[in-house]
Amino acid sequence: MKILFVTGKLAERALKETLAGMEADFDHEVAVLKISVAALMTMPFILHALRSPHADLVMIPGLCRVEPHELEQALGIKVEKGPKDLRDIPYYFGVEKKREGYGEHDLTILAEINDAPTLPLDEVLRKARYYTACGADIIDVGCTPGQPAGNVGEIVAALQSEGFRVSIDTFDPQEILAADKAGAELLLSLNAQNLHLAADIRCTPVIIPDFGKGLDSLAANIEAIEGL
């Protein structure tokens, strides 16, 4: 039996790793369609991409809104919708998943101090202590859009001096560079608007889509920053 797994570009790596970690009794192939998010596939899009698949079963993503029976009639091949989380595919087929190398993982909690540059420094520190006591791991310095501030570096440095881990939430280039210089470890966020700053900062950036352009722009931004 051969199964054709259909996915998008963003899930390709995770799907292939999941399938490689299965001890399954069937052959499989992965069809990566020219779309970033698999859940956004439509039936015409899938039909155009697959045409005449050579498989006994076609499995579409669990979050895909296409009805399997309708696609099955159009393709002439049995179609099933997989689990919503592709990591559950082994259990869907009743196969144990290899756990080697999965490793431990941690959840990191960010707590944002909104409009931090407009607050007195002692209030910023008070809020940081409160959020940390409530379980926050990183204090996020939230800046005010359209109102660049000159005290961002001072705030980051003050938080760091008290032992807080710090992130910065802004798109303003000067605020980003000041926070990075002061020791912020995480930047929220980069997209095509300020992607050029990636080469000049030490902190880890969070890459997001461009405003109003959807998830396809996220893939493009990831590719761009990987090329720096």
C-alpha cells in the first residue's frame, strides 16, 4: 500500500521527520504543494497540483477544509483527512513513534509592559517584579507605535541590572538598536519593513508576516533572513 501525504511548504520538514520516525508497514510519498499553509488549500488547488497521483490513498491535512469524499470522487482515489496535529499521524495508523532525539523542552512565558517608555522607571521595575513573581520568564518592553522614545536602552539596562531577562517589542529601528545594545535577548518583531536590521543586532528576532499580506510573506521573510 502506498500513501501520498499532501502538505504545504511550512509543514514539509515536520511531516517528513514524523514519517521518518514511524515504523510503518506501508510506502509513502510527500507532495509539497506551492502554498505555505496547508490548511488554506482548496479543492481546485489540490486537483491542479496532484492531477493523477500514483497512490492507493491520499491523505490531506487535518485542518484542511476540503471534504475528503468530494476530493475522492474527483481523483478516483481513496482520500482521508489526517489528524489536526501531524505529530499524531503515527497514532492515526496505530504505529508507535520513535522517541529518540525528541529531547526535553521548556515553555518560556513573556509578560509585556505596555507603553513602557512612557512610564516612570520605578513603575517599570515594579511591574517587572510583579510579572516575574506571577511566573514570567522574560519581561517584554512594549513600545508605543508612532512615538519613538529615547529611553529604551535605559529601561533595558535597568531591567538587566536587576537580573531580568528582557525582550523588546517595537518596529522602530532606533529603539531596536538601543535595546539590542543594552542587552535585550529577544526582538518582537521583524518583517520586510525592518528585516535589514537583522545583520546589525545580536538579539534573537521573531519573524512575522508583512502586514496585510498573509502567511506567504512569512515564508519569504524567513528565507530572506536565512540568507543574511
